[in-house]
Amino acid sequence: MAGINAALKVTSKDPFILKRSEAYIGVMIDDLINKSTDEPYRMFTSRAEHRLLLRQDNADRRLMRRGHELGLISVEQIASLDRKEEAISFSIDFLERNFIAPNDANKLLESINSSVLEEHDSYAQLLKRPFLNIDQITTASVILTSSVHFPFPV
């Protein structure tokens, strides 16, 4: 962060500041500057109120555009991120708008000791159940295995 901001200062550009909701380094810097931190060498991730969002699996979605603004991320990498975002949006939309019949889901649900469906339920709701994943639902669902062509690997 210091190196990025030193380079920006030399070129008379605004400083690069990450918010607490964007990265752990944002939390740490904010704590050091704005909170009375008696032991700055003992910074804990538990102090981050957004820690459920600050995961390694979504760092690209949170930070790549900021890196692109600084000239650190290529146009090709941003295009790849855009394709990923599109696939995620497509998937969420599909899972929320499509429903699975009880007779397609109940055998699978019984096999993992989960309560069975009494009526049609969205794939999104089904995926909220513990011990159930998209591969299992894809195998169980007639709709997903026969008629849907995702623009990405399932």
C-alpha cells in the first residue's frame, strides 16, 4: 500500500485507499489510524466486521477492478472477470427462477437424511441445505441433465 501510494504521490494522483469492506489491509490500516490500538503487531482478522465477505475466493471480484484502475490488471484479465461475473449472474438467476419437482429431489434428499419436498422448490432454496451441492442436484434433476446448456462448466 505504501509503495502504491508513493508512486501515486510522485505522479500527483489521488491516494489509493481500500475500505474496511474491501480488504483486510483496509481494516488493518483503518484500525491503526482511527482506533486506539495498543499492540499494532497483534492485528486480528476478527476485528473485521465484513470478514464473511473478505474471503480469498472472491478477492478477484472485490479488487481486480481497483487494480485495473491503477494499471496493474490487464484488459484481458478484466474481460475474464467480466465473463466470470456473467456466469455467476446467469447461475444465480437460473437457480432462483427454476424449480425442482419433489419426485426428482426426494430420493436424493432422503439419501442425505434431509427433509423431503412436499411441493416444487427452487434450486436456489435447495442449495441452501447443508451437505447438498450443485453436482448432486444436477444429477437428480431431469431439467438440468437434459435441457439446460450452461455457458460454463457445471
